[in-house]
Amino acid sequence: MEESITQITEKNALVRDWSLKTQRENGDSLVEGCVANLPEHITVNVRQNNLEDLVRIWNQWDSDTRGIFTERYGDIAHLITIRVDEQLIQAMVRFWDPAYQCLTFNQEDMTPTIEEYDALLCIDNVQFGKIYVKEPKPMTFKKKLVRLTDMTDAWAEKQIKKKNETICIPWSCLRELVLNHPDTLKRVNLFALAIYGLVIFPKILGHLEVAVVDFFERLKQGINPVPTILAETFRSLNSCRKMGKGRFIGCAQLLNVWILSHFWKVERTPFHMFSKIFSPLEAYLNREWPKEVTEQHWVSVFQNLRAEDITWRAPWIRPSILLYKCGSQDWVPLLGLWGGVGYVPLLVQRQFSSRQFIPATGGLAQSEFAFTGEGYMKRVRDTAKSWKKIHLMELALYADTLTQDYDLWRKQRIDVQIERSRTEKVQKEPEVKGKAKKEEEKAARAMIELRKKNAECEAMSAEVMTSRELKERIRDLEGTLQDRQHQLDILLKDLEEKSNQYNKDVHAYEEGLQEKEMQLSYLINEIRKAAMQVVQLSDEAEVLSFQFPPS
């Protein structure tokens, strides 16, 4: 029997006291004297899979099939149409801090959170605290493929390949099944598997890795995919930043949407964002975002970023509680497909419009591990056990977003990586300084233009419903129209019956009237005859009066 998950919700002030005490007792993520040996020059590959096949298949599906998909897998289908700004992702890697699992832009710390990715993906049929845990001895890849596709063992064995020492299956093998499988649910499931393998966990281009299939099989048990997605995003950012090179294999689409959403300026949240059917990813796709911006341009923007430039709480999220630790850990441990890592939600409370205080970060720098070698399964089991008791904090709004002790801690924080990213040697040369200044001016202009675009889009969005709301409205109107049509049919039928009765009554009336007219004509003739007789009698009386005058 599966062990239940215990949730403990605590007041903001109590969590703050605990965090301050824990930080003093356990120390910081980076201890005094620690040197982050991070490369100055970074070259990151953000190459993505070709998703044209997925887009074409999605566009061919009818609304019923799409509805089945969305009900099962949320809004992940929108990810296939999101354009990844490779220059933006490359610039972000420069500012990634592996010791604290966050992006540090100038003096500001930001990082994606479970709550934010949950809000973006809109996956309803999951348990928030139920995470994916790698099985020590999972079912063979061939058996999983047979169960997923309803194909034979021979077919599955033929499709399995080994690429870069990794067992996988080419997307081209599944494409025909997604297009032509007789079972609609199988087509839907295989399409979702393709998105997870080609978009969310794109480790091997053009292929779906065995770990993705293992993970996908567990989704039907109600696990929350977001912690796994975040884990691989953080681990890939760590790898790229520490090595100064490599390919980013996290979900670039989600990271792209997340960071730009924190520049989504709104004067007042549009009413449709409170709707249950509101889709943040769909809203993102309906907006205009900066294009053809260079990496150096983004670097300049991030280097000079100020708190007032950031939309700390993305417009599409309205959380009331924040997951801040699991079990005996002082932060949130995450398990991915190929390893584990931790992150500190208390480090970025401003992303939820909550007061920022000193977070407990002790041991975070040592939280990452890979699913290889001896002893890793113990760390997996320990992490899984931690998630059986999750701690939530009530979010509280305060006028001052930073506490004084946090501000002091932030300034004293030891992080050679961030210092190096701010003061690269090439920037000391006069010529490069001039270029940097020009880039800063361009960045400022781009920021102003972005704000204008945001204001224009928000003005339009306040007046125009989203396409999903419009579709919902159309469906309501169609239903109302059908009801009105039915009522109209009933009225027409009644009217026809009454018309027939009226015609009968008119016909009877006309017949009666005709008979009355005949009777009236007869009476008139009789009256005329009587009148003529009266006139005749009158004439005769007058003649007689002359013949026999009165005496």
C-alpha cells in the first residue's frame, strides 16, 4: 500500500523565524573560503528538435481529440508552437548560479518554481506532492513499447536503437502510429509521449530516450511531472554553467515563457486571467515578444536589471501557499530522469508578492547527484521519503518586499561566479566598454519598447476575450440557439394549428355571412315591395281625398 503524503501549512512569520535560525546553525550554501571555479567564457548549444510533424498532426485533429488530450495532459501541446529564443537562453546561462540554483541578474535573484510551472502547464489530474521516483529495476524498454503501442515484440525490438550509449527509439517510428493507430486513446498517448521526449526532455535529438518512456508510464498513476521537469532544467543549467559549454537539454520552451512572463507588465490584471479555462501558454502565444535580439543585448539587459524592471509575480499566477521544504531537508529536493538536485523557493518569495527574508540554504550546493555509480539509489529513496512530508508556507503581502537582514545577507553573499559574470576581463578594455555602453543603450530602448508593447497588448486584452473564452462563448451561444430553435419549432407548430383553426373559423364565418347577406337581400326586397305598396296606397289615398273632400 502506498504511503500517504502529509501536508503541513505554516504561517509566514513562523517560517521566517525557522529559516533565520536554521541559516545561522547550518550555514550558507557556499561556505567561507569556497571558490567557484567557473569558466568566464560560455558557449551553449540550445538546438531544438524539428517539431513540424507534431504541429501538423495537432492541426489535423478535431476538437474532440484535442479535448481528450487536454483533459489528460493539460496544455503541453502549446509547447510545440512556442518559438525558443536561443540567444535569450544562452544569455541566461551566463547568470545561472549553481550554488544557489537561481539566476542572479545584477542584484536580483530569480528561479522557476513548481507553482509557476504548474500554473503554466494546467495539468489537473495530478497530485501536487506525488513525484516521479526512478525504479531500481524497471520493466524492460521492449515491454513498455509493446504496452504503449499495442505492437508486437518483434516490432518493438526492431525499433530500439542505441545512440550515444543511450537506449532510445526514433521519433520516425512512432510518427506513423500517431497518425494511423486505430485506437484514438493510443494516438493521444503516443502524441503526449512524443512531446515529453522531443520538447520537455530533448536529450537525444530526433529520439525518445528510455528514461522518458519509464517516466511517461508513471504519469497515469497521477504523479506531478513538474518537479521532474524542473530537476532536469536545473541540472542542465548547472552543467552548462560549470563546463562553460554543452547542450541545454531542459525544456527551453517553458524556461523561455517563464522568464519573459516576468517582464509582462500589466496595470491591472485582465478579468479573463481569473477564469478557470484561462491558459497562460495560449495567452503567451497571442502576444508579441521581442525577436532577433542578440545574446550580448540580453546580457546587457540582465546586467543592468533593476527590481522595478521585473514583474515579480507573473500575471497568470495567484498562489496562496508556497512549498518551501520537504521532510528533514531545509529546501525542496527534486528527482529528475537522470539525476537529482535541490532548490530554495524561499530565495524567490518576491515572485509571489511575498516578503523576502533570508532563506535556509545550507547543503544546497551539494544537493546535485546523477543516477550513476554506487549509493545513488539511497539518495533517491531519501528524497522520495522527504516528499512524504511536505511543508507549505502561507504567502503574506507586505509593503516592503525585502527585509533588512535579507538585504545585508544578499550583499555579503559569497559567489565568485556572479562576480566574474559582472566583471569580465574584456569589459575593461576601452573599445569593449564603448560597445557595452552602446549595448546598454540598446537594451534600455528595447526595454522601453517592450513595455509599450505590453501596455498595448494589455489594453487590447482587457477588451477582447481570449480565443478559448470566445470558443466557450460560441459553444454557449450554440446551445442557446438550439434551445431557441426548439422553442421556435414548437411555436410554429402551435401557430400552424391556430392558423388552420382560424381558416376554418373564417370559412364558417364567410358561409354564415353569405347566408346572412342572402337573408338581408330578401328582407330588403320585401321592404322595398312594402314601401312601394305604401307609396301606392298613399297616392290612392290622396286621389280619394280629392274625390271625397271632407265636409
